[in-house]
Amino acid sequence: MTVAGLERSLFDRDAVAAMIAAGEALILAGEEHLLASLPAGRWIGGTIPYFMTAEAGGTFDRERLFVQRLPQGASVHWQGLLDRDALPRLDATGPDNGYTVILMPSQSEVHRDFALHAIEWPGLFRRPLVGWVTGVALDQVGIDTPRVFDGATATASADRAVVMHVALPDDRHARVDIVNLFTQADGPALTFDEGDGGFTVEHVNVDGVRRRLVDHLAEQGIDTRLPLVADYNGAMINVAIANIDAATGRVTFFAPAFPGTIYRFAAPVEDYERAFAAQIAPRTGDLAFGCNCILNYNYAGLEGRHTGDVTGPMSFGEIAYILLTQTLVYLTIERD
């Protein structure tokens, strides 16, 4: 029996192992050594030590695991690891009614393929798809390796995605929502050419004039904690800056900048905690999954602060059908 209010929370390793032994189906997040120590069972997991919790708000924790239980009446339809060749067909093993959770390691080839090409894959929108990009402690980036875990086989991977298809009863359905606090500021239109588009760029067209992006950033004094924002058919989608290499003039993003799309830098957000609470839509269903971005945690000082009532890991990328950054994603289960 799940204790009310603890469907999504932090637990020590032994408590999680007991849940697995009892046959519970779980989505887990935590440090690699904790995930690697768990018994086989109906769970998938990914590495990250940052979380949003109901009890303490934003939390950095290397000794506990964040647990998201499957909602009442749901069941695991299929789970497993997919390499980059199999990933475009991820919908094929899913249920007629349900949703899919996918975790993928940051900077892996499956991460790149999903970011660049998922929108083209047949069946991508057949059922709700949510998930997150796994990572490591920020002071260990480039040292530790992000991984995912398939609990069914107790297997870890740094180069494959792990997928869990969840089946729902016929009288229920899953719904995906996102909260993006960022809107376009009144800056110039920025576009990227076919040859430059992707995770790393050098040049940008500023109101049609081609120049180096690093020069534009420096001359305009742009706060690079703010993402580029584009209007994707009415939805504001972010491209966050990951790194600037002053020596080469190359700028790396957490998500690809697509050629021909008009971007502008975001307007500042005054109070992240209050803004998240205001924008999370009233729900009639049960919250089954949530994640938020490590950049929101880091840049907005969310340690000890809340993002409404949505809890979950703070990730290196969020997934709501496509790859997102600096965005909160959540999934609810509604009754028909």
C-alpha cells in the first residue's frame, strides 16, 4: 500500500530495495552507486543528485533516491534499453492506452539523435511521452559519466536510452503539460544557417546580418543564464547555453538550435518560485511524473524553494515528446 503523499519523494537505498522486492513499479533518480546497488525488478532509473521535493523544496542529495511510483491501476507494459538504431521505433512496444517514460544519458549519441530527429519519427505522438536527460553533480561534469539503468536486468548504460511503457485502464488517460517561464525579449531576431545548426554553433544571423555569436553576446552584454526562445506553433521552446569557448568562438547548447527558426533571448524572470506556482495549471487528475531543469535550480537559487507542487529530478534536459531545456514537465492521469 502506497502511503498518501509519498508517491514521489526521497527514500534511502534500503527502503527502495524493499519497494522493488514487494513488486512495486518505480521510476528512480539518484547517484550511480545507489542505483547500481539495487536488486532487479520493475524499475528504471537515471543518475542525478538534484531534486525538487515536497518536504524541502530544491535539494542536493547524494545518499537517497528519488522515487516516482506508477499511479494506481497502471502497469508496466514493456521496459528495456534501446540503442540509437532501435530508438526511432520506441513507440512499437507500447500499449494502446498509456504513456511512455524515457531516460537518456547527457551528451550520448541517443541524446543527440533524439534532440535532432525525434520530431521526424513515426509514432512519436501516438501516446504521451515524458522523461529526462540524466546527469551528474555539477562539479563532476566531465569527470563522472551520466548513466541510465534498466532494473529488469540490473543493467547500466552510458550510450543507450531506457524506456518504460506504462499501460492504463480503459477509463483513464495520461496528459502531458509543461511550464516554461521564459518569453522572448524585445531583441533582434536570431537565426542559424543550415551548416551551423545543432548543439554547437559559431555564427548567427542577427536581423539577417551574419556574425559570430560570441561577439554578439559580448557586445550586447547578454546574460547567458537566459535561454534563446522560439515560438514552436504557439509553444515557447528554449535553447539554453551550456558552454562558451572563447578561444574557438564556439557556443554549445543543451538542445539544438534549428536552422531557419527565429530565436530571441529571453526576458528575465523576477521570482521563479512564485512564477512556477502561478503557471502550473489546476489539476483534476493525479500527478504521476515530474521533472525540472538543473539550470532553473542553479540559476534561480531553487535550493530550499518549491516549484508549485510538482516534484521530481532536476535534469540535464526535459522531455515532453521532444527535448526541452529550462522547462518543467509533468504528467497527470485523468479519468474519462
